[in-house]
Amino acid sequence: MARGYNFAAGPSMLPETVIQQVQTAVADYEGQGYSILEMMHRKPAFEAVLLELKSRVKSLLNVPDDFEILFCPGGGKMQFAMVPLNLVTQGCRGGYVVTGTWSRMASEEARRVAREVTLWAGDGCELPTNVIRVPNDVDYVYFCDNETVDGTEFTGLPMVDNDEVRFVSDMSSNFMSRPIDFTRYAAIWAGVQKNFGTAGLACVIVRRDMLGCAAEIVPSMLDWSVYAKNNSLQNTPPVLQFYTAMLMARWVDEQGGVEEMDRRAKARSDMLYGAIDDMSDFYVCKLAPGVRSRMNVVFNLADESLIPTFVAEAAAQGMTNLAGHRSVGGLRASLYNVMPMEGVEKLTAFMRDFAGRYGKGR
Ligand code: PMP
């Protein structure tokens, strides 16, 4: 079957060239006589993959020298626990800005494993516009840069009344889609399966002086400083995930880097939001323009009973996975780095045709 446009929220589209390279590596890794699936992580062949991955992440994101780049198995949600286990200090708390599904889950996990205070909470459709008060016993201010389910994305740091406090951000769904200014961060992290590879691995970029705060009881596999000391190789790592992320890093580089990813992301999402707003009697996006995500366009049909038909007809034309997250329903088109502009052109043409056939004017 021909490759279509996969609008899934993650795992999501990979470039065909990356898939082909993975296929070749699964058969025989660079003429070594064994598959990447059989590759030992303590051999020069894997060390070269890890070295290239780290150095490309560093240069693509301009990561300052006082930050460590770590790769942790366990995907995104594991970091919900690792952040507080590594950063909440004696008697203090993690401060959470809750803007949607993923930041809420992170705050709940922080409460489970350490201590948490919710600094701000919205209804999933909004982002804070006020200056948030940060109590003195807060170790870090946590937020989710892009809420994958709710479809909101920050354009800068949340405003807080404390110039010293450091931020932690979940960038799982907009990692490698724009430059990052690390100045105010303790750490940023991302599950890599959306813009940067396949599921099961998280990239954590943490300021070195924030490491080593984990309590003695914290298992070593949950302690960032153990990853830092062992070059992310404290156990047998998911070699294929590292390799795919390395290929993605090469791809982002070849395509022009994160500035170019940002330009494309804006072009794609502007086109789709434009189409939704043009046909606002048929398609509805309840998010204000200033909070709309470039990555996950969350919208609905004015007549929700048409959703199964919309999703099925789009899939029949090769545009798959357009149903909204099961918790919120509606529709969602995820437009990550690899989604070509043609995918959005095809989707918006389909939306016009669909509205013409099922709308009032039919
Ligand atoms: N954070 C965000 C913003 C996400 O979108 C997701 C997954 N969709 C996660 C965390 C959780 O990642 P994982 O499924 O790899 O645990």
C-alpha cells in the first residue's frame, strides 16, 4: 500500500529515507554481519551512534556547555516521576502550571513520588496570561510546552513573580520544532516518538548543577546523575531507538535545522487553522489564536455526528488517524516535523469538499 499522510499524535510519521535506513540496518548494520537488533551497546559501532546523536542534538539546539544531554528509557511518562525525584529538595516542592492533560498528569505524579504545588490551573483551552506567584519553597516551575491532547502551545515561558526560579518543560510534542533558549531552564525533556524518532526513549537536557539532588532512596535507574555518569549507558539501552533518533537528527540537520522546522510548522498550521476559520459554520476550533499549537490542531465538526464519516472518508483517501484523543473526542491533525505541506494541502482540500457535501449548502 502506498504511504499516506499519518496525522497521528505519536508515534507519528518518519521520513521514508529514515525508514529505509532502518530497514537496511535491521538486515545488516553497515556490513558488520549482524542486525542493529543484535547490536551490543558497548561496541564502537554503537558508541559512534550515541556520539553522533548527542553532538547533533547539542548543535541543533545550541545546548549550552553547562547542560548534560541524557537519554532515558521509559518514554515520556517516566519523566513525570524522574523530574520530581531528581529536583524536589528536602522540604520543598515542585511547582506546576497545569494547562491540560499532560501537565495535569505530571503534577499528579509529582504528588505521588515527592511534593507538588499547583501554581496555576486552566480549563485546557487557555494558557496563563497573568504573572504567576511562586512560593519560596518551590524548587522549579514545571509546564508542558505543547499540550498534545488539548492543542495549546506556549510561545514563551510562563510569567512568574520570581526571577531566580528555574523552569522544567515537557517538550515531548514540540521538541526539535523550534530553537530553545536554555537561560532560565533547569531541564527540558521530551519523549522522542513525535518529532524525533520512535517510542520508548526520552531525551533530557538538564543543567549540570541540578544533578545529584536525588534522595538516597531513589532507584539508580531513576536518577539522572547516574545517566550522566554513565553516558546514558547504565543498562542495556534500546539501541534501535537511539539509532532512529540519530537518523532523525541527521534529517533535521539536512532539512535546515530547527529554524526551518519552525518555519514549516507555522506554514502547515496556519494553512489548517485558516481553513477551519474560513468554514467556521462547519468546522470549529474553540482555541484562541494566541494559544493554538503548531503541532496538534484540535478541532471539531459543528455536527459531531459526522465525525466517524469524516475520519473514515479521510482514511480512505490516505489521511489517517484524524480522530481526537479518546478523552476529548472531536478531531485532531498532528503536524509534526515530517508532515509535508502537501499533506496539509490534501487535508484542507478534503475538508472543503466534505463541508460542501455535508454542509448546509449541499
Ligand atoms: N508528554 C506529552 C506532551 C505527550 O504528548 C506524551 C505522549 N503523548 C507524554 C508526555 C507521554 O509519553 P509516553 O507515552 O512516551 O510515556
